[in-house]
Amino acid sequence: PVVRRSWGFADLENHVPATLHTNYRLASITKQFTAAAILLLAEDGRLSLGDHIRKWLPSLPAAVDSVTIEHLLTHTSGMIAYEDVMPAGATRQVHDVDVLHLLESQDSTYFTPGKDYRYSNTGYALLALIVERASGRSFASFLHERTFTPLHITNTVAFQDGISTVSNRAFGYTLRQGARTRGGPTATTAVPGRGGIDAATAGRGER
């Protein structure tokens, strides 16, 4: 690296500065890791991008019969956004399997799969479940075994609610009327397959 620097604070309340080892929630940048996991399994011959998703997730309704793994990868499935069908006022953190259960009652799509494009968090939540079913291990453990460990990415966490801990974590803040308020993941935002990785800038090569 030509330049390695950090600025600002990871934790304003405790005056903790951000460093090269601070972990930041990647949010939707997580999706590239989810896609990579699917492609690794395709290379292994454990699945095909042309597989219909009901092969792996048979509890989904008939409306998604023609949806393939490739449709999920490319945001062309037309599947209903799980955020739009969550119960009003829900506060419990949603997991990938919760997304599946929400979609089981949605027997429709926004458009014919493959005929249009609509950015989809739903698709990547379901892809993480397919990773688990095709690999026989948890999404987090697959990522660690097949991506993080081989690349010596040691400061990065595929977060599992109630299981994982994130060290050196940066917190986000919202400025309202001159006061900064610490934010956090909402019930919908930390679904592992769509946005659950926390990563540090200096994660690669750290032993």
C-alpha cells in the first residue's frame, strides 16, 4: 500500500479513534461475498446457476417456479421485497431463514423472472440459504473456510446474531438538531446474506 491511514472516531461516546483495525459493517458490499460463495459451489459442482431455486428452497410458492439462482444473483428474479411484507412495528432482528418464511406466503412476483431488473435484498438472503443447503455448513463457516481463511482475512466477521462478536467495531451516527445519535442495524438490515459482514481495513495478511 502507498498510503495507510485512518481518520475520525469509531465510538464517539468513549472517544475511541478509528484505526486500520476498526471493523465497519459492509452492508450491501456483503453481497459480493455471497455471490462468490455461490460461484465457488458452482465450480465444485454442488449446484448450477441454472438451478430453479425451489430445488433448494421447496417451501417457496409456485409463483417462483421459474426463478433460478442466476436470477437471484443478477437481481432479475422479480421476487417480493421481504421488507415490504414484514409485520408493522417488528423489532426482532430478521435472519435469512426468516426471509424465507416471509416469502412462503407471497405467491406473486413483481414481474416475470428474467424479464426486468429490480434490486433485491430478498434474493441475497435466499442465496445465503442456498449456500448452506448446498455446502452442508452455515453461511458464516463457509465464508470463513473458502474465502476469509485462504486469503488470510483475519479481522473480518460474517456476523451471526447471538453467536458472533465484533471487536474494534465502528458505530454509525445520525446528526439531528445538532446532536449525534448512535445508530445500529434495524430489524431488516443485518440479514447475513444481504449485509452481515463486518470488515477491517487492515484485515488481509494480519496473523
